[in-house]
Amino acid sequence: MNQDPSPSQAIPSRFDVAEPLALHGGPKAKRTPFASRKRHGELEKRYLSEVIDSDVLFFFIGSKVFEFQKRFAAMYGCKYCIACSSGTAAVHIALAALELPPGSEVITSAITDMGSLTGMLYQGLVPVFADIDQDTLNMDPASTRRCITQRTRAILVVHHGGLAADMDAFLELGRERNLPVVEDCAQAYGTKYKDRPAGTMGAIGAFSLNHFKHITCGSGGMVITDDDRLRYLVSLFLDKCYQREEKIRNPFFLAPNYQMTELQGAVALAQLDRVQEITCRLAARRASSRARSRPRASRTRPTSSLADGPFISTTFSKNGPHSLAAHTRLAPAFIVRGIVRSLSKHSTSG
Ligand SMILES: Cc1ncc(COP(=O)(O)O)c(C=O)c1O
């Protein structure tokens, strides 16, 4: 990726203020080439051509999606990774696997991508928006607690912009009120909370591989879990409820087709080789812009460590830059409100 400058470009690294500007015949101000912005390279091409040569694009009889799942699960130290067609699909299959009755309320963040909510609405669940902590833009556990009603059945925690949410508080709340906690890690690759990777603390964690994420295969997603039953239900839910492992095609619940193809799997697999470098680079950029900013009252989450495998613990300076993901989307709550209102009318009471 980063090429060394050729000998003719090898200019002394220090500027001499007496030298004329490049404009007037002096040395160039930019003395090393810019890093390549290309996100896909030879490995992606190789895996893609292996898929084409194999003549199999369907995951269940191919190898790339399975290999990707195996490697991602190993990277996160969990039992299962199940790949699917998008992050939206990942959140949807995660929630569907919880088998919540329609009308159940799921508490989630007031700031997130629409993809956190779409699956909920399709399952007839009612998103309830907890307030966010204004410093971290993550869900506030105290507000989440206040949102709990008799109809609450789950908490969908979103780790916003690469910063881990306060998982101790959410897990405690989940235990206390018997509510499963799902983690939306679409924006949080390599994020750690107190030595635990985001995505491995709740019942199930969901990721996105869309173009704007740390790694991408155009569109894709996955969930991770240690739970055998959730693994089974998730893999049925993304595949029309075909029980392929048992060779049975007799769907016993309604399920979409959210399969990941071998083409997506090939690119996603190749991208895994880059994830550590990408998360470290983004964290380093964040750390350097934090260092440049004025010292502020600092609010610290578990310490920052860049050389610590693919995972980055997150430190947050109040009002300082904190986003590892390159984007932030505001939940189009106003769009959702109408849908939620009509769902609420039909939801079961008590
Ligand atoms: C927090 C969050 N959840 C879910 C999604 C949906 O992912 P996808 O675009 O892959 O469907 C996104 C995407 O931006 C996201 O940021």
C-alpha cells in the first residue's frame, strides 16, 4: 500500500526555511507519496477469480462464506459467525432469533442508522428510543432504564462511531430485568470494552460490511454468538427457513432470503487481512487529532491501546473527536414515529 519514495523523490525530511518555495524552484513540500486510497487489491481479485473458477456463487455449496465465517468467529473468539447480505439484515436476523412476540418494545439508541430499526419494524416490534449521553453519543443506561415498560423484551445497544457503549450497565440491566442485550457493532470493528470485544458481550452481535464501514464487500453483514439455538435460528431466518443442514425444505416460520453470496464472501474474506491495520490507523488518527486539540476535561473509558491485536479500547475526551467510523447517521426518528405509533396501537397491552 504505502510505497517508499523513489531515490529521486528522497528529499531531506527537514524543511530549510531559507530554501525557495517549490513554486519558485525549491524542493517539494510533500516529499512522500500519499498512501494508496484503494480498498481492494490483489487478494480480493484472487479470491474472486477462485469463486468464478469454481462456478459456484451460492454460499451453502461454496467455501468462501464458510471460510469468512470461521475466520471472523476466530478473530472475535466466539463460537459462531453467520454471514448475511447487509448490516440491516444482520440486525434483523439477530432480533428475529430472539423470537419476541409482535408488539414487544425494544429499547435502542436515539442516534443510529435506519438499519438498526428496519428489522424491528418488519418483526412488528416497537423501537423505543433511549436518550443518548451527549459526550459519547452512546445510549445512556439511566435513560434506558426509564424506558422499560411491561412490554419491553430486549435492548439493542449501538456502539456509536467506534466507541463502546457502557456495557457493564446494559448487561446488568439486562440481567436484572431478564432482557436479552443485542449489540449493533456496525460502526465498531475492533472496539473493545474492558478487554472484551464489542459484539461478544450480549446474546448476539451484528456487523455491517457496507461501503462506509471499516471493511466492506459492497454490501454484507454478519452476526456473532456463542449460543447454539440463536445460531440455528439466525441461519434459518436468513435463508427462507430452509433447514439445509437437515436437508429439509419445509419452512415453519416466515423468513426472508438474506444470504451472502460467494462473491461477497470472497471480498469479505480478503478484507479480514486489512481490518487490524484499518482500525489501528483510524485510532491513531483519532489519537493525534485529540492530541492537537486543547486539553479538556477528559472522560475515560478503558484505555487506548493500538498495538493490542485487532481490537482497540476506546478512550473518550469530552467533546473531542472520537469517531473510528467515518460517518454518523441520525436515526430518521421522524420517519419511524408514524410507523411506531400505528404499531403501538395494535400491540398487546400489559
Ligand atoms: C449502527 C448501524 N446499524 C446498522 C446499519 C445498517 O448496515 P447496512 O448499511 O449494511 O445495512 C448501519 C449502517 O450504516 C449502522 O451504522
